[in-house]
Amino acid sequence: MIGKLNHVGVATPSIDESVKLYRDVLGATSITDKWVMEEQGVWVCFVNLPNSQIELIEPYGEKSPINAFLAKNPAGGQHHICYEVEDIIAARDDMAAKGCTVLNNGVPRIGAHGVPVIFVHPKNMGGVLVELMETPKDGAH
Ligand code: CO
């Protein structure tokens, strides 16, 4: 049911510092500006790779869900993996029917790519926080 790996989410205390790593050390040449996703409580920016993306996420606000992660992992770290699905509602219902816990009470949110996303609890996913996002209709990232 899952399709392409769309991106790997990496939490960081500072996107600006992380950009230096991806650009200057790893040599990434295409990195977006950062912007705020207020509803999700994060700053976000994408490192574009030939076959995928790294999503850098930094807390925005005291209620940011990233704060707890960074409390446990002060230097940041791998936070979630995002797979594409054809239909987010069908995917949500399928996960729920299989006994998985879908975060945000199963209500999809519009993600950083402008398409609906859900998150499935790591306890059901072998310890990995899994984001499912509807494949963008234009096929673009
Ligand atoms: Co993501």
C-alpha cells in the first residue's frame, strides 16, 4: 500500500546550523528557505536530493511537538519517515482497521507539500514515527 519514500524527517535545534551540515559538509546544492508551519508548531525546510528529500524541522513555539523530542535528543536526530499513499482517507482507515494509532485523532492535516498527511504512532511501526502523505497530483515534491 505504501508508495515512494517521500522524505526523511530530521529534528534539529537549529535549521540554520543543520543547513551548514547538509550544504558545507555533505555537499547538498538544493536547499529551500525555511518557513513556519504554525498548526504543526514547526519551522521546516527541505534538502532536495536526487531521489528524495530531507525535511529539517525545528520547534516553533512552546507547544511544538518537537520540543519533547529534542529534550530527549538535544543534538536533534531522525524523527520520522514519510511514505506516499494514493488516498489519505483510505490509508487512514486501513491503518485504524489494522489496530494502529493514528495521531491527531486520525484527522489529516495539510503537510509541508500542500497535501494531506497523517502520522502513525511508532508503537505500531516498529519504533518509527511514520508519516503518510497523499501523492501530490502534479507528481512534484
Ligand atoms: Co514530514
